[in-house]
Amino acid sequence: MKFNTPTFEETSGREWLVTNGIGGYASGTVSGANTRRYHGLLVASASPPTDRSVLVSKIEERIGTGGAWFALSANRYPDDIVHPRGFELLTRFERSPLPTWTYKAGEHQLEKTVVMPHGANTVVVAYKNTGKQALDLSLTPFLVDRDYHSLFKVAGEFDYYLEEDSGQLKIHSRHGSEPLYWYFSGGRFTAEKHWIEKLTYVREEYRGLDFREDARTIGRVLKTLAPGETYHVVFSADASQVGTRPEKVAAAELKRQMTVVAGHQDEFLQDLLLAGDQCIVRRSSTDSYTILAGYHWFTDWGRDTMIAMRGLCIATGRREVSASILKTFLQYLDRGMLPNRFPDDTSKEVVYNTVDATLWLFVAAYEHYRAFDDLELIKTYFGDFEEIIRQHLDGTRYNIHTTGEGFLFAGEEGVQLTWMDALVDGFVVTPRRGCPVEIQALWYNALQIYLFFAGELGKGKSAKLTGSVRSTSEKIRNNFRKYFMNEAGYLNDVVVPGETADDAIRPNQIYVLSLPFQLLGKADGKKVFRTVREHLFTPLGLRSLSPEHSDFVPVYGGDTWARDTAYHQGTVWTFLIGEYYAAQRRLFGNTAQVNKEIEELLQPLHQHFYQEDCLHGVSEIFDGKAPAAGRGTVNQAWSVAAIIQTLLAR
């Protein structure tokens, strides 16, 4: 990405992200100014992949010779003041293979690269003099010490004292705090403490939250760089990283990235694989893999993980990672349910308020088996699959139980259980109590997959549950169309048999067409698909509610109440696009013509991925009426996975 006369708006509106495989990350904007509380040069995970803290906000950089200095950084302050304005010296930014900035000031040219070693709470910044003259480089880190959901303020307890340790600085923000290690390859350090006050984060202001932060400086480093010379700065929360050779970190990370994209030639697909790989992390509590739902602020969610792993791991041939993720969540199986999410604070209990995550487990396990012929995994966890089916037939928490029609009922007052799970000030925006349409499709698929696994293991006739499962499956098949297919030719969203039917046009009905085991014939399926296309489809994803509905909210933004009450009331969700295209191929054929149409329709997401919002990331959501700018998290696992699945299904 080249710049001629870059503006603050275009450079601060584009974000970058690199991750370390254990929940930590480095992220900011191309301009150098942070616009979110979640931005930071070092965001470390104390209990991978959670308990995350921002330790280094950013580095203020200047270059020059003979007393003439040029600032490369930028910050926003109150009254829309931007100082300094280093983005004006930016000539190029490349996100791939590593975030790299090129600055030109007079006769000087400097290249900056950011990389994180995999598996360590460490960030390495490399500065290379790519000009023809020597230059002086001055670096002043902005330090904070806070949970990444909060903001840092001027406070007496943060006195920031430091000591020399093995050739680097060992920094404590306050007495008794865990140390931050700062290494730099030569140069002269000058201690000088200051508070930088009222840094202004416009993305937080847009979200209706506190948007001003303070930061602490403890000194600066000055280094003269000869032409061609590279200078490294390392920040780490890991004592084990002391002594690491920073010049080898980038090469190791590039080598690791090559293993992620091996076997795939399409450039867009390769870059999507790397974007998705950022979400695959190690969980220390299980010593296995999991998937972070999205950066910057989500942890690992059961529903998101089961959906996303299909594109991030199974479709891409990552057998060991896929099996490990299933192990992670099955270790937390309780009353026949997978966790809805792991809390960011490990002192809190795992949360189980989900009806669909556990059903998605069956789909993920089925696709894992079909992709890898991994009968051993099915054998290992078949007892867990039995327990899940039994609990759902008999009834489990949150009034989840099977009705006389074979449907799965879920819901009780004040609890959100489906993916439409917004809860604000105790108000459940879309309660969907009863029998949601996608839950019936998932429930039917879970039953059919259980029967399939029983057959593969030779237990088709002997398993105690088999008879009940077959009977329930037959009831669903016999009753589904009667209760869900309405006269307008699409599927009701939620049904309470014999009482109510919510006929709001929502995207949940697409799962009836996309999941492995079908409940509708092709004629009905095409009617449903046409309704989804006419009311909900956009090239960036599916709307969560038809614009013709009285509850439709056209724009996602504002304070927490405004955002959460819009979240599933029209807001566009990218992850649903994968199910839409899967349904299209199933109904109309996986033909050259269909694939050409899909490829053309993917172009806005291609543009979004490479040019807008978080570069080399796919946003969580977009506005419902006129989707354009990304909203929500900047790189959402199931958004990326949906595009990967769509491309690999050609």
C-alpha cells in the first residue's frame, strides 16, 4: 500500500494485528496512533489465552541528523489535535508477510517491522536504515499496566522503577508487579519519567465508552544507524525470552507461516489461512488448542469454535489441531453441554448458556471424521456423544428438552441461548424461547451423526440410545415442514408447537439448507433460499433481520444499549455467508457458473480484507442498511473461516 500525501483519517482508519499463538498480540493503526483501548505494542496473556494485559502502548519514534528531527509517530488528543504527524512521512505500508512501514524524511529513509515469536509474550520491533546516509534514531516507549478491557490513568501507585538485568532493562510499574523486560541492541539509554495525558481513542468514543488514557514514559534510547544497519527493540513479559536473539525471530515466524499455507497456491486463500491462524491458540488449562472468537476482545466460545474450526482446521487439513480443539471443549462437558465461553478472567466460572454449541460439536466431529477418517477420535469420545444425546432427550439446564414433536425446546426467562445472544442491562434482546429453526436443524443433524458414528463403530443395533434416537429423528422429519414452513414460502424463526410461530425473516433458516442432513426437499429449499437472498443477502454477509421488519435497526453503533439492541436486529454477519454459498451449491449445483457468480460476489470481502479496516482481517459485522465499514471485532474467526470454506468448496 503506497502513500503520496497520506492523511490521518486514511492511515488511522486502517489497523494491523500480529499474534503470538497464546492469546497475546500487538496491534495498532498504520498512522501509529492508537484508536482503541485494545491497541498495544505488547498485549500479554498471563493465563493463555486469557488474562490479557496491555503493557506497552506504543513507541514514539524520531529520526534525524545534525539536530534536525523528524517525528514518525502520531497521537490524537482532545479537540481533534493530532501530534506529532509522522504519518505524513509514510510512503508505504505492507501487511504481508509482517507489518512493515517505510518512512522518508529528507534524505533519510527508515523501514520498521513488527513481529511476535510464537508462544511467547514478546514483541520485536526492527528498524532498518534503508537510506544512503547515517541517521539518528530516538525511541520513547509509552508504557501502561492494565487489563486490556480497561484504561490507564495517572496514579501514584505506578512509580515505574527499573534495574539492569542481563544486558537489558527490567521494569516494574509498581512495587511487587511482574517485570517487563526491555532489550535494545546497543545505543544510549537516558532515564526520564513523564506522564503523557489524555490520549484520545476515537473507536472507543464511537462505542460510547470512556475514550481517554494516560501513559508513562521512563526514558528514551538514542542510536545512530549506518546505511543498511538494523536495530532491534524487544519488549517481553517472559523471563525465558531473556537472551533471545531478536534477529532470528522474524525468520522463524516466516518459516512457521509457510507451514500454515503449504499446499495452497491462491494468494487470497493463503492470506486468509494466516488470518485464521491468528485465532488458533493454545489453552494452558487443557494443554491443547482452542480458537479465539475474534480480536481484539473475545475469548474462546464454544459455538464460535465449533463453527470456525470447520474452515480454519478441518477444511484446511490440520488434523492434529482439529482433534485437539475437540479435546479442549469435551474436557469441560457438563450435563451434556459444552461451554458457551471461557471467561477472560480465569478466576471466574466457565459459562454454559448455549443450546447450539453442543449440537455444533456433532457437525464438527462429523466433518473431522469425513476429512481425516479418524475413527480413533470417534471411538474415544463416543461415550461423550451418548451422554450429550441422553441429556438432551431427558432434559438439561435452561429448560432444554425434547418436545412430543421431536423438536428441541430451549429457553427460560432472562437467559440467551442461541447465537443471537445480546443481553444488555438484564434485557435479552432476542430471547427466541421455544424451538428455534436452526436448533431443529442442528438437533436433527446431531441425531443422524450419532447414528452414523454408532454404525461406524459397529454399535448401530446394540447401543441403548439407538431406538430413541431413530424415533426422535422420525418425529422431526414428519413434523418439521408442518410447523416451520409457512405459506409465504420460507421458514418460521421460532415455534412453540401448538401455540406460536414467529415468522420474522431471519438468516437462521439457511442452516436447514446447508447442514449435512436435510429436512427439506429441493423445491422447498429453493423457496427458502430465494427469501434469504431477497431480504437478507449482501456481499459482506447476511442481515440478521429483514429490513421490512418493524424491529429492523439499520446502523450498528453508539453506546452499549444502542449497539446490543442492534446486534441481531438487522446487522450484517459475515460468518453466515459460508452457509449461504454452501446452500446455493447444494441447491443449484457446484458448477462453473455458480462458482463464477460466487467468486464475483466475494469481491467486496476481498476489497475489505486487503484495503479496509484491519488489513488482512475480516470484521465481525457490518451495518444492516448500507454495509460498508467493518464493525465489531476487526478479525473474527468464523468470518475468516466462512470465506475459506467457500473458496475450498469450489
